Amino acid sequence: MSAQRPLCKHLLAAPVVALALLGLCLPAPRTAHAAEASAASPAGSVKNVSGEAQVLRGGAAPLALKHGDRIFEKDVLVTGKGAALGLILRDNSTLSLGPGSRLVVERFLFEPEKGALAQALKLSRGSMAAVSGEIVKLNPAVAKVDTPLYSIGIRGTHFLLNVEPGHETPEEAAQGQTSAAPAGEASK
Amino acid sequence: MSAPRKTTGCLAALALLAALTLLPGCGKPRNVVLLLPDPDGHVGQVVVRNQGGQAQLAQAGSAVRVADAKTAPTQPEQLTPAETEALFGAAQRALPEKPVRFILYFDSETTRLTPESQALLPKVLATARERNSRDIAIVGHASAAGDENYNVDISRRRAEAVRKLIVKAGLPPEGIEVASHGSANPLVISANPHEPKNRRVEITVR
């Protein structure tokens, strides 16, 4: 059984969702619960967007975010001038970004049944509001937000932080500057 | 010290400072961490640290500033409403409401909702519509009694039954995720392995 698990994990992750969508009612395989722990579990979802908010994911072209989109570990979220973005994470923490912000979901792990918890965010510029959720309730030591100037440890619950632009790396600074796109690139 | 060139420099610096004071925050660093009360009124705690040192925020409405990575955070202070709005207004207004959780119970050994839980469904649907939710988690849980494989299986079938009910009632299926945790996530810690409160499906409407 344990030898089969990694394979099942892999094979089941997508079909489980697909089956659910089709409304099929097959008897659940016994190893199905292993599939939920797969690395592809979302960290959260987009609850609201105003203005231009994008995700940079695994080197792909920036993708405009909309209500309902899933957010994953390693995602880089950027908001444009005058934009804002609201998210709800899997541990039911809520967070939002103000205009001109860049946030990296460096690490997110929420499997309380295994005691596997982690929430590391990095705000390289801009503003963020947050109300922490289950992760901080269960183990505050694993929740932090880094910035280029300071880090914060969170024992709960409702906090805001701001980092002025200009402290990021040049690469980070270039990301999400959609309103100042290089000449020749049409901005919609 | 009183060299004219230095005086000119000082005057220029003063003029700049005067200009900055017209902005909210009065030229102080705008790298700020602010602690607010939770929606339920409770006040948490945040520790801000860097190479220069650390500061702790434990009072509602208190904030610290950070000039740079090597300078310790300032002592906690209260921000003016104008500066709070300038720094955080947009982010604060975009902060989503907390998700809402519902707990449903079933007749023993079945995927049939108890009458009380059946009666709760309209409220689940209304909440999902009100929030325009595109992210609903349905998680089945079992009590500790019995074989864990069976527990995982019945928890999943119950969660799946609930999903069918709410999709049939018209909620968009694409935002709904179904899972089973077996007995690993009890709602209450109980000496009774058959604890009925733990045999449940939790719906989280985000």
C-alpha cells in the first residue's frame, strides 16, 4: 500500500477533480485521501480584484488574475498602479495587497492532520493587510512575512505592513511595472 | 560649523523637511507595520525585527517604522488617520471577509443528512450566493471508531453527497473542492471513539 501511494498520488490528483466536476459517483479508492496532500494543492484563491493584478508563475508570461483563480506556493503576485487584490488562503487567513505591490508566496503548507504547517510570504514592495487563520492559531512559529527591510513574526491576527518601492532587487522591481511597460510594448 | 556653505546646505535640508511635513507621516519612514484589533475585538501580537533589533506590537492601533534594514524599528506609536489611510486604505478595503463555515451531520452509517442539517442547506446556499463564492471546500470527517479506510471512505461519500446537493441547487461546480480527512481532524477531542460530533461534513464558503 505504501509503495503504491506516490504513484496513486500522482495519478489521482487531476482525475479526482475531474470526476467531481462530472458528478460521477464512483466508489472512492482507498488511497484517495493521499491525493489531497499533493504538492499541487492550492495555497488559496482570489476573492477580489480591482485594477490590474497579475501572477507570475514558474517563468511563464504574467497572467491577469480574476475572482476565483487559485494561488499556489511560489506564485509572485503583483498589483499595478491604483490596483488592489484580495485573497483567502486555505487556512482561512485573508490577505490583500494595495497598489504597486509585489508579494511572493514563498512557502505555504496546510495539512493540519499531519502537523504540516508553514506560511512564509515576502512583500518586496507596496502594502498588505492580513488577518491570520488556522496556521497561526495552531503554530505561530511557522508564520512570517519578510520584506527587504524587516521581517515580522505573527502571533495574530490583524496587521498591515508597508514597504516603499526602491528596496527590491532590480529583477523584482521590473516585475509588474505594467503601467511603465518598456517602449514598444502595447499596454492594454 | 558656521561656514556659509554649510548654512546654505542646512537651509536646503530644512526646506526639504518642511516640504515633507506637508505629507502625511511628516517625512518619517513610510515602511510601517500596524497592528489592528481583530474583527471580534481581540488584539493579537506582531514582532518586527531586522539586523538593527526588534520591536513588538501588542496594542491595537500601534505601529512601528523602519528606516532601513540595519536600523532597528522605532518605538510603537499611533498613526494619524490620514497616514493610515494614505498607507493602507486601499489594502484595507480589499481585505476579504472571513470565510464562513457550516457543519452538517448525517444519519448513522449513511450519506443522508439529519433533518436539522438538511434544514441548514438553504443557509449554505444563500451564503455562497451572497459572497459570490468561487471557492467552497467540502470536507468529510469521521469519528475515531472503526477501520480508518472505512472512515475515509464514508467521509468522502458524505462530502460527495453534499457536493451533489449544492450543485443541484444551482451553485457553480467549478469552484467546489471535495476532500476526506477520515478521523484525523476531530471537531472535539473526546474519550468516546463514536463521538457523533466528529462524524460530520464541514463546508467552508470562501
